[in-house]
Amino acid sequence: DIQMTQSPSTLSASVGDRVTITCRASQSISSWLAWYQQIPGKAPKLLIYKASTLESGVPSRFSGSGSGTEFTLTISSLQPDDFATYYCQQYNSYPRTFGQGTKVEIK
Amino acid sequence: EVQLVESGGGLVQPGGSLRLSCATSGFSFSTYWMTWVRQAPGKGLEWVANINKDESEKYYVDSVEGRFTISRDNAKNALSLEMNSLRVEDTAVYYCTRGDAWHRRWGQGTLVTVSS
């Protein structure tokens, strides 16, 4: 199985900060990676797929990059609605696997 | 409007069985792969199983292989997950999601609690 490792596990930041979350795959997954945002008590929301394609309706302050084994999710200017947990997910092979999550907290 | 509505969760004893259902509407169900994802209380997301359009392909995470069975009824636009030999570690919110690769649409989830 492909292991997905996110860093950091928790991130404290302020409104307006630039935030970067890293996701590393245990083997190459090309660009077969998605990012999700989850607010407590809610279902995950798709932000990015194919590593860098922004989902329709998602604000442009979110961006994704990377290929192979290393990927990043960047929020250019953190907004109050962005305090949540973020997950990466590979869909290169079965079983699909998620990272353990990165919680973005208010500093 | 696309809707996915899970049902069938509840409290079950270890070793017991439960069948989850996902009723869908607002899209052409028979043309999409469908997936179950779960989330244990306070934990991260875990991919569980998925199924292709005509049930000819099914994939499972190792921890549920042989105990869980995913199925679909394209005539009723419904997805199911039959869960047998349930373990305490199967306790989670189970989400029904559309798609095989990335998941644009999710249900609200149904809670399964395995406890004596």
C-alpha cells in the first residue's frame, strides 16, 4: 500500500498568513493526488485534484503543486473559513490512501 | 441537485452484522464508480471500498477484505455496504462518495458503533 505522510500534523496561523502543507507519498504517484478540507462534523470538501487542478467554486487562494512523491497545498492568505483539517489522498493505486491530516488552528 | 444519503448505521455488538445503504439522486448513478470512506471518532479518513459501474470490479482495504461486501442497484440508484464480523475498530462514520479517483460529492455520513 502507498503511505501518505502529511506535515505538519498541526499548524497555528493567523488570518492573512500564507500557509503551506506538505504531503509525501511512499512511492511515486505521478500527479494522482487530491486535497480535501474538513470542518468538524461535516463531510470532506474537495479542493484540488490531479495535484494542481482547482475544483470549481474553490477560492483561488488555494493552490496545489508537486508530482512524483512530494506535494504541497498552499493557502495564500488564510481566511477565517479556512481553519479546518486538510487531507491529501492518492488515487494512483488500490487501496486508495489518505494522509493523516493537518489541522490548521487559529494562532 | 446531487444528493447522497446514507442510512443503516447504529450500535452493534462485536461479531455482529450491519448493512449500510446510500440513496442517491440528481445524477446518472449508473455511470459513476462509487466509494465508501470511513472516519473513526477523532481520527482521519480511511478509504474502505469501491465498485465500478456494473459491479465487475470491486476493491477493498485489507482490514475489511472478506468481511465487508460492496454492492449497487443501478435501477434504484443505490449503493450498499454489507458488514459482517464487525470489530470494535470498525467504529466510525461511514461516508458514501461518488467517483473512483477524487471525490466531488459526499453524503452526510452514518455512524456505526461496535461495542458490547
